[in-house]
Amino acid sequence: MTPLDVLGPGGLLAAAFPGYEHRPGQLEMSARIARAIADDERLLVEAGTGTGKTLAYLVPAILSGRKIVISTATKNLQDQIARVDLPRLAAIMPRPFTWAVMKGLGNYVCRRRLAAFERQSVLVRDPAFDRLRAWVDQTSSGDRADVPDLPDDSPLWREIASSPETRIGGRCEHNDRCFVTAMRRDAATADIVVANHHLFFADLALRGAWPEAAVLPPYETVILDEAHQIEDIAGDFFGVHVSTMRLLTLARDLGRVDVTDPLRAQSAAARLQGTTGAWADALRGRVPRATRMPRKVGVGVGAGAGAGEDEVRFPLSDDLWTGTVRARYHDLDGILEEIATWLDADGQTVRNATRSAPELAALGRRAASVRDDLSTLTDMGRGTRAQTDVRWIVAGPRGVGIHAAPVDVGPRLADAFGTHPGAAIFTSATLTVTGSFDYVRQRLGLGDTAAEAVYPSPFRYERQALLYVAVDLPEPTDDRFPAAAAERAAELCRITEGRALLLFTSFRNLRHVAERLRQVLPYPVLVQGERPRHALLAELRDQVGSVLLATQSFWEGVDVPGEALSLVVIDRLPFAVPDDPLTAARISRLRDEGNDPFGAYQLPRAALALKQGFGRLIRTRSDAGIVALLDGRIARRTYGRTLLESLPGNCPRTESLADVVAFWSRVRPDAGAAEAAARGAIERERRAPEGAASDVAPATTCAAEAAAQANRTTG
């Protein structure tokens, strides 16, 4: 059997699902992946939105009969594959197959930590914990994705979640009922393992240091979807990280463990908490004043683990690691050494505490591990890693962390993938810049070792979409830009009567625009962070007319088909913050090597991020809408051509709000606000000062052409 027999006209899917339409690009992609699996190739595949890439790789994966890992960048896609796509295929495929889902350990309840938390909180009943406790008694997976309305940052979940450091494997008294053990057992026998990039690269990076964390079973082929995110995720796991949260979690678990000398354990836990707090305060005191304001966030490809809201990131240099900071570090090192020695598996305490021996030994290893990582981070300014890695500090309301990551993760990825003899498929809707894979090849260390294929989107962007560029707004670096962007966003939302996703590159701009929209719009205004991500997207889908404002993670992975999402507004071009420590180090490295950092790194990754943001709009053949870019530099600067050529080439472009109104009134003729919005837009443009846009390059699509395109639009 071939992919054609499943995906083609008259195939198994067509027979099982009335109304199924085969897609030529999907068939071609599936056949190409089948050849790559059979020949143990490395293959780069860009599949435009609407190609149907998930089924295009799942079908040949199943038909190959090999042990295959499917790795995704997001848990949303992971859940879709495991809960929708694979069950659908299992119902029609003549050859039975099995699959298992593997997520990072932090997604699963740890029964041992749950029991310890329950013992500690027996006198104080929390209704939220009671609901979670009842769920644990009923669930077969222990996966937090099955907990309704659990906040993304739930402190309760952090108390009871598993982690690589807290695992003690078969020595745990709960091992026979352990959710992580069951996950691994299922994966060991499954034909298809659905993992994610965080787990995949954690497995590669942590296998030697933490045998218990090497959770992936042996496999023959790996298919990495959303491959544009690999560089940043892999860099995170090839790096070193120590945070106050990691230290305080160790202290908390030490204070809860059942030992023969509980007073000593509680004393050690309290001293670890105290020294951690003093060390964090010393670091905060050295934060440069210029970086103490909330920073602009990184967006999209290559952005790194961008600072969250109200966090700052700044380089860690040897001259910072002096005085009080060094003294507090030595205090912390001393208490960690004491704990590690005391709880060593050969120590008297462990031998006398038989039931708790595995937990004590694990705590001792954790103390030794965090001590080693701190030492590595402290000494990284010298030696070979000083030439290959960059260090930085993250300081925020939840704590302080020190991080290090490779400036160029390509060589380490090349080594890692070099140990895998089977096929490796890298796919995404956004891998090329102006039609070339050169950027992603270099960043992922693939060189000339991978074949390539491109399957364009089947959507008719010339009829379904309009790109509006607001060339008359102030430059994004101008202090007037946030207010002007807020007013233009409001005008656009009035035209479409809400139905909008507004994407930002900074929390500052998001907050300013959100405040203004809530004052002037009659539609529900939803803001990232105020509710869990899935709840915000559900309301955007279900309450047509809603307006959602978001940053970072919402630039991709948002799939809201239909009229509920008819307008995507992007505040500014998604260039990463140039003084972010990791970005700055990459720029410096390229410059030292004689390359142009802007052309070789900053511009390509901005182009891929912009493609991701643009891709949120058109999700089906019947969708229609507007992408509005409030950053006029794309029309004024020479680099704008590269950015525009990376977007769907047949999408018309305009710089006139009147054209936006004309387009919208034709794709949504029943829209009640279009006529009033048209009058307002035309009057505003009529009043614009003469010559206000005299330095603006001509648009690729003039108003008359945009209107003509809109006339032909039927969705």
C-alpha cells in the first residue's frame, strides 16, 4: 500500500469521510517522505499552510512499519496528532498500529510528591487541591492536559509535578502506579511515539547526566514538525541553567522528606532557602539600571527563550561575579555541599532510613548537580566554553536565574543528529526565506547533508487575503507610535467588527493598545496573561467579534478557522531585541567571522517569524480576511523586499484603509459596520497632511487594483 491509496482520490480517507477532498501537494509530499524513510535520508520539507502536512507524514510513517518518533514544538499539535489524526487513521488503515504520547515530565503528576504535599497540608484544605486530588484518582494518564481550566502557571501543579531531578525510578514505592513509568512502558512497545522538541532534545542533552531522564525508547526514524523552532529549543537543552525556583524546590522537597533526623532536614532546608534568597538579592543589586524596566520580548524564529513580562535579561560577566555576589555564591555552594554529602547514598542517614533511602539519595544527587551547574556557570568565563557559550541572568518577580547556551547550536546539532543512522525529516510551514533553505541549514548544522522539497499552500491568497501596510504611522521607535498604533488598530477592528488577533513584539505596546481598545471598542477585548491560553482562544472562536491581544507564543500555533478570526494586526516587524544577550552574542560571532549579521541572521529570522504571524489568518479554503502591518518600514527600507517576498507572493497589498473597507465589504457583505468605517477611513485619509507619505515607496498593489481584487473575492 502507498500514500496514494490512503490520501488520493478514491482512497481510504475518501471512502471513510464523505466530502473528503484530496490535495495534490499533500500526495506529493507524502510520497517524497515515504522515499526518504525508505532510503534513510535527511529531508527538509516546507509545506505551506493548508497542504495537510500532518497527514502527509503520518501516513508514510505508519506504512513504513518502522519505530518512528514524531516530535512537535507545541503540546497543542502533539495533542491534535495523538487525539485526532492518529485515531482517525487507525479506524481506516488495514494494518493495525499503536501509538503513545510522551511529554516532558513536568506534565505528569508525581504520586510521591503528591503524597508528601498532602501530608504537609492535611490541616489546611484547599478546594482547588481537593479537585485536583479527585482527578488523580480517576485519570489513567496523569497528564495535566486532561485537567480542565488548570492555569498555565498553577503554583499547585508545581508542588506535585514530576521532573527529571525528582525521579527515582524503580526504587520509588509508587513505581507500580507511576504515570511516568506507564508513559515510558507504553512508548517502548508503540509503533509511533508522539513527543515534543523539549522532550526530544532533553533526552539528547540529559541522557548522560541523568539516566532517569533518558525517556525516549530506541527509534529508527524521527520526524520533526514545526522544525523552525529547533534551534532555540535545542540550545536551551545543550546549555546550563540554575534558578532560584530550582533551589527553592530542592529546599521544599528536603523539608518534606521522611528522615530519621527531621530537625536536621528542616534546618538544612531553611538555610538553603535563606542563602538562595540572599544570593538572589545580591544578583538583583547588580542589575544594570538601564535594564531594570520590562524588556521587549523576542518573537518567532531564533528569538530564544525571551524574557517574560516584567523580567529582564542581561549578560553575566566575570566582573559582575565579585564582591557580595561571590560571597553569597560561596555560602550557597557550602550548604549545597553539606546537603549532598549528608544525603550521599553511602552515608549513615540513608542506611538508617530504609524506606526513604531512594528519595534521600535523589535529593543528594540534586544538590550535587545544582552545585556542579553553578560551578560551571561561575567558571565559564574561562576555558573552551568561554569561546562557544554565552551566559546571562534573568531577573523577574518570580526569581532569578543564570543561564548559558551555545552561541551556535549548529555544530552540537550536527553531532547529535550524526549519531542517528535512520531517516530524519524536518518540516514546517516556514523554513525558507525568499525560497531558500540556506538559513535553516546553517542554523541547524545540516550543511549539504539534507535534501529539500517545497509544497506551496493551496490557498488562493489573491482572492482570500489582503495585506495592509500602515505607511503613515510614526516609526516604531518613535514615542508617538504606541498611541498611533492603538488608534489604527481600533479603526481596523471597527471595520471587521472585532474578529481580530493583534500580535505584538513587546508587552509595553500590548498594554498600551489594550487599554485604549477597552475604552473605544464595543467588542470583548481579551489579553494574554489574564486567562489561560486555551481559554482565550476558545472565547475568540466561540464569541465571534472578540479581539485578542497577545505576544510570543500566539505568533504561531493559533488555528482559528472561519469568520471568528478575520483580521490579524501585527504591530511591528518581528526583529529580535539586538541587546538580548544570546542574540547579541550571535551577532558578534557572525561579525567576527566576517559575515553580515543583519543579512545572515537578523533578517532571515524576522522573515520566518513574519510568515508565522501572517499564517494565523487563512486556515481553510473558505477563510478570508486582512493582515495589517502597522510598521511602515517594510515599504520604506530596502530589506522590506526580502520580508515581502517571503510572504505568499500572490497576496495583494495596499496602503489605503479605503481599500481595506472595500475588500471587507465584498468578502463580508452583511458586515454592518463597513459603510460607517469606510466613511471614517476616507475622511481621515482626506485630512492627512499633504506630503505626509512622500518618502514612502509605491505599494505593489494600488487602491484600484486592490478594489478590483476584492471584487473578485468570494472566499
